Amino acid sequence: MRKQLKLGIDLGGSKVEIIALHNGQQVLRRRAPTPQGDYLKTLGLIASLVEDCERELGIQGSVGVGIPGTRSPDHGRIKNANSQCLIGQDLQADLEQRLQRPVRLANDADCFALSEACDGAGEGAISVFGVILGTGVGGGLVVRQQLLSGPNAIAGEWGHNPLPWRREEDGPSRRCYCGQDDCIETFLSGPGWAARSGLGLEAGELVRAADAGQADAQEAVSRYYDQLARGLAAVINLMDPHVIVLGGGLSNNTALYSQVTPLLPRYVFSDQVNTRLLQARHGDSSGVRGAAWLWNE
């Protein structure tokens, strides 16, 4: 029974969520506020969510955790996390000690990609690149339902490559929080796009203004589509995934799929683009579901 029950935990900045999948079906879901800036309380909350879940279901499961950062392959501690209290902590070892079993960790964008590859929009595809377009821009690559990982634990971080085929209408250079200039994230994340538009509108407001016929908002949306097509074309040229699945708040703009797909052949090094561009099936649930699928033997 243990292998059949998969517990996934999404450790977010504002909430910690747990899901239980039994034979791939959700049987329980809970969430609680994240203890702000307190690592030990965060550990305790995760352990209590697991214990309460297993007590209610009457069986023990595997545990996977999606985190807003990465576990360093060099020393095992967390790096690149926007939740500062996690940085430098050996989260995996600490959870394994508390829960008395192996625990697997992955970046939240990797969890999103894995979820959509296992039983989401990319189900059945040999390779899936999962994209987060939200407060930041992240990604993960899944091949035959297994996450691709490398020696630096940064596979899929396309948001911190420069925007390709840069042109004058893309606007002035901007510094990314990572220290580099003109990362894709500074163009395609919600805050990045809003700042570059110069219209004083948030990302969702830009889309609504464009739909209402506001000319400068329509221009900003059109520019966003082309920048996204360029960014994804670089991914296709390098990785050639069968499916690209989009998630995050900006992925909910349904016009994006019909507008970006026809732009891809301008930039992809092929006479025809066969990669499918799809919206996530599980939406905001993909991250926590993907954490459960980290145990996907």
C-alpha cells in the first residue's frame, strides 16, 4: 500500500499545501499558512501535515516536496530560494529525520512540469517542457515521465537566459535580480511585463485593457506574444520538446495559444514546428501534484 499512496507538499511563500494521491487519484488535500521566516516552524508544519494526513487515511505514503528554490548537488543545502529562511538549510535531511523515511525535493517549476507530463496536458508525450509564467519565469524538462536533472540542479531555468533576437522595440535594458541584464524573466514575468509596458497597469489589467480595445495595451500584448515566441523558440532549438505546457497566472490568457503558436516558425530552426503549445490541465494544482509524482518509479 505504501507505494500506492503518494504525498505531495507544495512549500510556498504564503501557504503550505499537501495532497494525497492513491493510484493517481486525489483522496485528500489540506493547506495551512506558511510560518513566515521561521525554518523550524516550517519543518514542524510539514511534518504535522504528513502525520495528520496519514492518520486520517490509515496508511503511510511516499513524500515529495516542491520548494521555491533548489537543493544544491554539492552540499545538499537549499540555494536560489525566494523564501530566505530556507537558504543554507539541509531541508531534505531534516525532513527525513522528522518523518523517518526518505524524502524527495524538487524545484516548484520542476514539480509543475512533472505533474503535467504524468497526468496533465502533456500526458503520453515523450518529452515535456513545463513553463511557469507568473511572478517569475521558470521551467522544467521531463523525459519519459522522469525529471531531467544536471550537475548544477538548474535544468529548465530558461528565464535567466537573455531574451533572444533583441530589437529596439523591446525597450531599454533592465537589470534582473540575478545580476544579469535583460533576462527573459524581466520581459515575460507578470511584474517584468507590467514594468516594461510603462502603462502603470498590472499584467492582468493589461490583458483586460487590450481586450477592451485600448491601443497601447494591445501593442504591449502583441509585443509580449512575440517575445514569448522568441523565448520558446530558443528552448525548442535547444531541447526540441514534444510538448510545451504553460502554467502560472499569465497562462490563463487563452488568446496566447492561438497567437504565439503561429509566430514560432519565424524563429525555430526548422521548416515546420511540430511542438504542441498547451495550457496546463491541473492549473494551480500542478505544483503540489508534481511533488507527489516525484516518487514515480
